[in-house]
Amino acid sequence: MQVKRYLPTFGPFEEGVPFTPTDRSVPVPLAGTTVGLEVCYDVFFPEVSRQLALGGAELLVAISAAPTTSRRLFDRLLPARAIENAMPVVYVNRVGVEDGIVFGGGSAAWTPRGDPIPATSVPFAPAAEEEALSLIEVDPAEAARWRPFRPVLRDVAGRPGAAEGTARPARSPSDSPSVPTRAL
């Protein structure tokens, strides 16, 4: 069962009224791969992706019903989530119009380095007005191959709050307790 951590409560999306969010994201086994699932607005919170990655996810799949006005934000956030967690990311967005809201599709996928993964059949159609089926080839083992070169998960795993995706950076001995540490 998939659960959603963050419910939008703005504009036409008042999910906090009929739904209750969860406080934990757990990867699920799927066809021999451990998959982290995110639902739409969860993408805006890096701790969700981090918790899934630390939980063993080898692939992140984000399903969404984002309107065309939000597309450029997802285009920026999702490659970052791939890089931050050194795993492929697949984004599947709704297509169509409902209650005057245009859902423009634009499904896509990225490698652990944030590079686009091309479709092997019908190309992904940004802002497509009709449904289409696109096939991509994602290698979940790529996460294991890439993570030693970008060891973010290893470096954060032992920190307090890591399991919740809220770990803080380590302080160096030269940091003064009176001066706040700035994350880069």
C-alpha cells in the first residue's frame, strides 16, 4: 500500500480535508527491484526521497496529477532527486482536463546522474494533450554502480535522523558553537 506524506492544501488541491498523511515512506518490492514511490507533492520534500533511498530503494517512481503550471518545477526537482540519492527516477504525470485544470502529462525519467533517459518507443511528449504509452529501459542496478562515486547516502546514513530523512551535517572541529553552520 502506497501512502502520501505531504498533502497540498492550496489552490484547487485541498487534500488535507479528505485524506490523512503518513509520517514514513517505505520502499516496496516490485519485480525483483526495491522501488520507492512518491505521490505528486511529495517530490517537493527531499526527505521523502532520502528516506526511501536509505530504506533500500534502487529506483524512485513519482506518480503525479500536476497541472501544466507546475511542470517546470518537476523538471527541476526530479533530476535533483536522482542526483541526491544516486538512483534512477521515473515520473508519470496525468493527462487531460478536469474542473478546468489542465494536466499536461510530460512523463520522463532520469539516470542517477540526473541525465534524461530516452524512451525506447513513443517518445515522451512534454505537455501532451492525449494519453500515450512510452517505454523506457531503467537499470535499477545502476544505483549500486553509481553510489560509490556519489556517496551521499553512505555519508548521511549514520547521522541522527537519517532514517527519517532529517539528518544534519556533521560539524567540523573548527566550527564555533556560536556561529551557525551553513549547508552548501
